[in-house]
Amino acid sequence: MRPILAITAGLLVTAIVAAGVTLAVLRFQARTNTQQVNLRNGVTITEDSAIVQAAAKARPAVVSVITQHQPTIVRGSGYLATTDGYIVTNINVIAGASGMTVLIPGDSKPHDARLVDYDCQTGVAVIKIDKVSGLPTLAFADPNALVQGQVIVAVGGPVEGGAVTPGYVSAMHRVTSARDPVNLGRTVEFSDTIQTNAAIDGGTSGGPLLNVGSQVIGIAMDSSATRAGFGLNVADVQDDVQQILSSGQLVVPSLGATTTDVTSESATLSGLPAGSQVVFLDKAGPADSAGLKAGDVITQVDDVHLDAAHPLSLLLRSRFHANQRVTVTYSRGGTSTQAELTLSAQHPTCR
């Protein structure tokens, strides 16, 4: 009996030790696998809680934009940028509308809206409702703080029930095609967009993409993809919005040329250098007068090389101004050439 008892005791000890080790491993994994977000010093909350709080804080400032397109009605979203009724959305929400109505959370009264200005190249639009004050607002996030993999939250207006769609930034600096708001049946390209795994539908389109601090990192755009969406990058639309709010009209520096981005991927396939290829030249415009031709690929402006993070149209907005003299480097037939020209001022047009 003693040998049997000794063996039984040994097995029992082994089982207890194994269970303790397993429990310790599970506890260690649970600690290391818990996703947490630090919002400020001394405060740590779980990722799920951060999403809930970000959406709850932002929802009062997210509106629904109802547009009339005879004979149909189309809904989208936007967000309040000022307490007196300036609203940021995207051009697809308001394009071709014969009338616009805005619904504010907690306010049963519909508000007529009017278009202030827009930018077909960045995709942003600003509309206005009158006779309002003291409204809640959302602010832009630091555009340099956006990183791939970070948590984002898309929020829709009250018509969508304040729909919350969490996700993360899956890719940055993407060239994305969307429905052309002016020419039906055609598409338009937007540079430097944010790609996300959060699917964006028509009702949420135009609403904010938020970080966990309820700051705007982008503007949601309707996507035909069922498992992915995209947004306009705050780094590209912030200057547009601020100029529209301050002056009521958008004017940007221009080469007097219509161009299309040549990404590093398409450059490899086409044998062209990465940059921006000239598609159309305004007669007697800066680029035309400097000798550029359709088919030329602009690779650099002054000392800044064009790439996915610095596409031409957005680079001109962020680094240069109208009537500024610049040196443009371009490639033609495999030969690199430089030309000097003076940037003109124009309202960004939809072609």
C-alpha cells in the first residue's frame, strides 16, 4: 500500500503544480493581451471603453445632412466646426443637391442649409445653417499624430441613430477613386486618403473619423467596398476648412494643369517615375507658359519630392502660395528637366 500511496501522492503534486503553472500562464497572457489606451498621464482605460467614450462625446456635434435630388432624397452626415452653424462634410454628400436640410441631435427642428464652398481635389465641403448659437463642436486632431494601426471611430448623424463604427487605420497615403460629384457615371481620384477596415455607408459618409480623444482625424467617405472604407485626411482638408471659415471662399495655388498621381506601384508597372503626370494644361497657364506638355511627370517642386505622402495638389496647398516663384522638376522621355514658373491663384475646379 505504501508504494501505491507514494505514487498517488506524487501524481497529485504533479497535477497541482501543472495547474498552477497553467493558471499563471493564462494570467500572464491575459495581462499582456489586454488592449489599453492611455489618454493622459495617470488615466488608463480599456480600448472598448475608449471607443464608447469617444463616440458619446462627439455624437452631439454630428449632424445629418438630407439633400433633395429630384425625385429622390439622399442622406449623409457632417459635423459642427463652429458654434454658429458651420458644418464640415464631403462633396459627395452635397453634390447636385437642389436643397439641403440639417438635423441636429436633440433638436426636433429641421434647419435649411446653404453651401459655403468646397474643394473637388481634397473632397471637403463646408455648409452653413443660420440663426443658431452655442452648438457643440469638434476640433481637428494633430495631423502629424496619425499612425497606421491606431483605433478610429466613425460616427453618423441622428438619422442614422448616431451610428458608431469602430475600426483602425489599415493604410495611409492611399489614392482612392470615388463617384464624381459633378460628372455622373465617372469617378474622381482623391490623394493621400486614410484606408480603414470600418465600412462606411452613405448615411455615415461626411461624418467625422475620430481618434479616442474625440478629435477629428478624417472625414468619412462612402465606399463601394463591403469590408473597407476610407476617409479624407485631416492633414489635407484642415487648411481648406480654415480658409473657408475665415474668408468664405477657397483659393489655392495652381500650376494651371490637371494632373494624376503616379504612385510608386504604378510607376514600376508603367516605367514612369513616381510623381504627378500632366493630363491637361490650361492655355497660357503657368505650366503651359513654362514649356510643360501633357504626358510630362512632375517629380519635384523646389526641394520637395512628390510621393504618396506629398501628392502635387496637396503639396501646393500646404507648402506654397499663389504668386510664388517655384522650380518644377519634370521627366519627359526619360530625361529630367527643370522649369521656373509663378503659381497662379484659382478656385479648385471639378473636371
